[in-house]
Amino acid sequence: MSKALVRSLSFLLVLFSSLTFIWAQEPESKQNQPASDNTKINQRDRSKSEPTADQQKENRSDRELARQIRRAIVKDKSLSTYAHNIRIVAQDGMVTLKGPVNTQEEKQAIEAKAAEIAGQGKITNEIEVGSKEARKPSPSHYR
């Protein structure tokens, strides 16, 4: 055998060995996990009557309202990562809250914080309690 052939075969052996090692490092849950299916939520959000973040006006008052609510929610460290990441859509002083949370208490706490800032009667709460996504522990849960 020539040296070039031996080098090529050695290189391929090392390459395939490292790829196998990298694949083996994937968590088993990720390897066997089916793809997420948000079809129903995506279809709901396509409706023109459903407020979505891209429909939020870029006026200063709505941006500031959403920012204040987000800040109040994130400041509350007793809330889960899912609660911290709910969608807040402000349109003409009205606020829509959407997304999954772990418990009814989180849903109520978020709505109370939003109502305190925006005012009673200006909140539409579409937060979902106990969805499949929210039941998964957050990465901080393992720390």
C-alpha cells in the first residue's frame, strides 16, 4: 500500500469515529422525541382577529406599556421560565397575554401584574395552563 492510501484511510477512520462520538453525545430524549406540533396554535394566530406581536403598533405608548409589563413579570423570580416568556401584545392601550405557564397561580399572577400596569378591564388573558410545553422542566430547574 502506498503512504497516500494509508493516510487517506486513516483520515477517514478518524473522521467516522469522531462523528459517531458526536452523535452519541445527543441526549436520548432528543434522539427519540417527535417534532413539536404547534399547528393548532399557528392556525389560530393566523386569524386577523387574533392579536399577534407583529400587529402591535410601533407607537411609544404601546411599546412602553408592553415593556413595563414584561419588566414586572421577569422581575418576579417565583415565576417559571415559561411564565417569563409569555407573549405580551399591546394595541391602543389594550393588552393581550398569550402562551403556556405551569400553574393557574402563575396565570393569575401575570394577569394581576398586567392589570396593575395597564388598568383593570384592559387585559385579554389567553394564557394556557399546563400545556405540554409548560410541563417540561426549564433548564434552570436542574441547577
